[in-house]
Amino acid sequence: MADITWEEPFCAEGNNCFRIGTDTEGNAYIAVAGQEEHHLTDSRNALRALIRDIKAGKADHLL
């Protein structure tokens, strides 16, 4: 398993807290804080696009 560097949790009001991580091989990870062993993996570009859409209000229901 890749060595994942996790960022501090992001917590939306009244919702679960999520953590975003990256590894040295160009993969990005997202997981519910405290459950990092059950993460989703994708490219950094895909995760970056997801975050941009969330910040733009296109997918705010995910958080």
C-alpha cells in the first residue's frame, strides 16, 4: 500500500469530516476522517476537479 500523506480534516457544518491525501506516485485519496483505511483513490487531477465543483456549489450536497 502507498504511503499516504493526509491533510487536516475538512468538516462541513452538521456533516461528516473528510480527509484528502496524496502519495508520491501521483494518486489522490479521500476518506471519512477516522476511517482512512476505507479510502477512495483517483488521480490528483480528478480529485482537484471534484474539489473545484464542490467549491463552485455544483456538488455541495456531497459534503
